Amino acid sequence: MDRKAFKVACYYASREAGVVTEIFLQGGDFKHKGDWLSVANESFYLHINWSKVTTAYFFSRDNTSYGIHFIDHLGRLVFRLLLTKQEGDFNAEALANFQQNWTQLGEQHD
């Protein structure tokens, strides 16, 4: 699996107990069926109840972190997608796509 694109950090209700899962994925790994956004392979199954996501927003932090947060109706983080670095740098194509989508989606809401 190419690990250049992004990492998924999923936070469940048990995160208060210290549970955080991080999985390296590509965008094409996701499948949407009904209310569920899923990834399944030989190592794990990840199922996100997409109907619980009411808001999403892009974020970046001083060229160290780029991602999208997905939030439920109570303002709780359901999961987030993060670009990952390969050998100390973000994949240039993935970063350009991220920035382009941020700009395009931001213009739609201005």
C-alpha cells in the first residue's frame, strides 16, 4: 500500500479511555454504501456511520499538518483525515489537491 496520501485518525466514544486508531489509506480505499463509509482489507474493517457526520472543515497548522475534520451534530469529532509526510515532506500532488479543494470549497461558501 502506498502510504503517501493520507492517514485516517478515528476517534470513538472510548477515546476518553485512551483509544485512538490511525490507519494509512488511499482515497480509493473508501466505499460508500447507504449510511456507511467503509474500508475493508485483509488486515482490518473500518466502518464510519456517515449519516452521523453533519459538518466537515479543512484545517492546516504551520506546514506541519493538513487535514479535514468530520463532526457530528453535537460538535464531536467523528473522524479526521490527515495528509502524511513521506521522508519528511508532504506528497506535492496530494498537498496541491488539498489546497485546491480547500480554495474551491471555500469559494462556494463565501
